[in-house]
Amino acid sequence: DVKVTQSSRYLVKRTGEKVFLECVQDMDHENMFWYRQDPGLGLRLIYFSYDVKMKEKGDIPEGYSVSREKKERFSLILESASTNQTSMYLCASRRGGTYGYTFGSGTRLTVV
Amino acid sequence: AQKITQTQPGMFVQEKEAVTLDCTYDTSDPSYGLFWYKQPSSGEMIFLIYQGSYDQQNATEGRYSLNFQKARKSANLVISASQLGDSAMYFCAMREGFGTSYGKLTFGQGTILTVHP
């Protein structure tokens, strides 16, 4: 069964900490995405990657960075976590040229 | 400007009845795709149905159909014969065809559907 795996389901971090959210897919997909989901706002794109070592800013990249050193792994980094980054984070992947997106189960991050 | 708009924060439907969830979109790209996803309380995003901008017929997948009105830029989801398990958050999303935006999905705000027995 094809999968997108997010390393943590729930995470609690302190303000100012550096936070890593990991996403791994086993489908050899070229494209990977990080979204955050907030009530009333839907899912908003933070960053995406077309291929290894390539990254593009999404709609709300401020306060985040990403890393994609290997095709299967796409990491979201909060350089200095703040309380307004408390949210649900969803990772997705997609094979280039197709319309099928596969989502992970999400990481609910709380910054205190 | 909002590219995907879902104007119904919450909807209620009686079991076995049909329900329509509204979605309007805004794009100047002639090539685009429209998606509906279901998100139960467990959090995973479940793909329901897809409509391409050049598709001549409305998409259907089992109890789900997409009422695609291109001139009105609307892509409403119709769920027939609602079941209790249909209670969830529903998202409409769009992928635009060309340029650097290609491949990324833009989502609406979501509609919470509650099915009553």
C-alpha cells in the first residue's frame, strides 16, 4: 500500500525551538508539498518541491524552510517556533504529470 | 483574491437524502483541474473525485458526482443517498495548468457535513 508517512502525529514544542517535521513517501514521487490547516482557512501551501534539491515557496513561507536531499524525504523546518505556528501540518506527494495526490495523516503541532 | 471559495461552513443532511456542497473557483488559466477531498475526524485526506477543465462530461464516482458549470466557474459536489459515515469536513481544491504554479493544489475553506440518522 502506497504511503506518505509523517514522523509525528502530535508534537509539543516551546517558543524559540527549532522544529523539524519529517515526511517520507515510498512511491518514488517527484513532487512533494507541505500545507498547514487552520479552521476557517482550509489548507494553505507553505512550500513545495518538484524534485530533489528543488524547492519553491508557496503562499505562506514566512517562518519556515524546507529540505529535500533525497527524493523520498521532504522536511519542514521551523527555525524559531512561535505560538502562531500552532497548527495541523499536512504533507502530500504526487507523481509528475498525474493528478493523484497522496496525503500523510498530519502532524498536530502545538507551540507553547 | 480567493481562488477557491466554499461558502457553506456547515451543512446538515438526513441519512439517505442527497446533499450538494458548493464550490466556486477563479482562474484565468484555460487548463486546470478540480478536486474534492473528504477529511474525517481522524485527519487523513481522502480523494473523492476529479474534474478536468476540458472534460466534456461531469465526473462521477459511485455516490459522488461533480456538477461542473464552467461558465459559472462552479464545481459543486453532490453526494447521493447520504450515509452516517459521510459526516466529515469536505474540501474543494484546484490545480492550475501551467507555469510555476503547476502541480500545487489550492484549497477552499472547507465545509463540515453532518449526516443525521
